[in-house]
Amino acid sequence: FTDKTRLDVIAGYRDYQIDWLGDGDNMPFDLNHTYNLQGHDQTSIEARLTGMAFEGDRLAWTAGAYYYDDSSHLGGYVTLPAFAAILPNFNQNDRFTTESLSGFLHGDFNFTEAFSMTAGIRYTDETKVYQFDHSPYLLVTTPLKYGSSHTDWKISGNFRFTDSVMVYAQAATGFRSDGSQPRPFTIGQQKEVVPAEELISYEIGAKTD
């Protein structure tokens, strides 16, 4: 846009299909075999606007947005000959989707030539859908819909003794996304969501060039 601002747009696409056979018991007895047909495709795009501000370009900042969308399929056939009386063989026909949208803001401010501070914030909203189908053993007709939103932040102070030695202290938050039960034995188990996990980390260290 100007000599002190820049716009970058990064887009990506990935797709794969794979089939493989697994011996679940790894023994000479025929307890369990799984034939898997897996497929996955994903699309992502990120836009970042970066720039400099204040006298002497003391503030370097970045603002942006990120979008991610994927679709996965797990097909195939599972045999359980050793447990045929209680667990029948079944087909796999599971489908998963994830959609994630986030926005972020980041800045580095130089108070002096030696001391600077970094701060950032990011908001993420995720939506997931899991359609479970292991017919004729277990079919869940209603898709499991889950997901959550999170606001994460980071702040750090940095002090540079020389051009090649810097010490810093920082605090930051993060999260692990919600999950689901991929191998339920009842409809009730499939409807249980593994909740997201959040954490705060603290770090003190040094960096050398």
C-alpha cells in the first residue's frame, strides 16, 4: 500500500486418498483386521497487513485474518472373527468436517535501542461435525456438532545487551481444540465431546545470534 505497509495473502490446498490394511492384534491368531480407505481435503487462506508506525519506526505491527476448511472420510471394513458372538464385523463410513476462522493483531514496540515489548491477541472460532457410521454394528443417525471459540494473548519484554545477546520474559495462552470419541461402543459414547483445553505458559530465556 505504502512504503511502510504491506499486504500478504497466502492460500493453500491439500488433498490425499490412501488405502491400507492393518493387523490389529499382531499375533498369529486372527483377532482383528482393518481395511481403511481414507480421504482428506483442506483449503486455507490467510491475509496479513504489516506496517511500521511512530517516529523512527518504533512500532512494527501486523493485523490479519485466517480461514481453514477441511473434509475427511474414513471408510473400509473391520473384521473381528474372535469376537463374532458379541461384536460383528462392520463397515466404516465416517465423515468429519472442520471450519475455523480467526483474526489476530500483533505488535513490537521499541522503547529504547535495548528494550522492547511484544504483545499480541488472537480470536479463533471453530465448528466441527462428525457423522459416525459403522453399519450394521452401530449407526448414529444424528451428526455430532461441536466446537468452541477462544481468545488467546501473548506479552513479552525483551532486553538486548548487545547485537547478538538478548534476554526475555513472556507469558502466553493457548488451547487444544475440542475432540470426539472415534471408537464408541454405544450411541451415548459417540455423543460425548472431549472438551477443549486451555493453558497459560510462562517463559524466561536468552537468545544469541
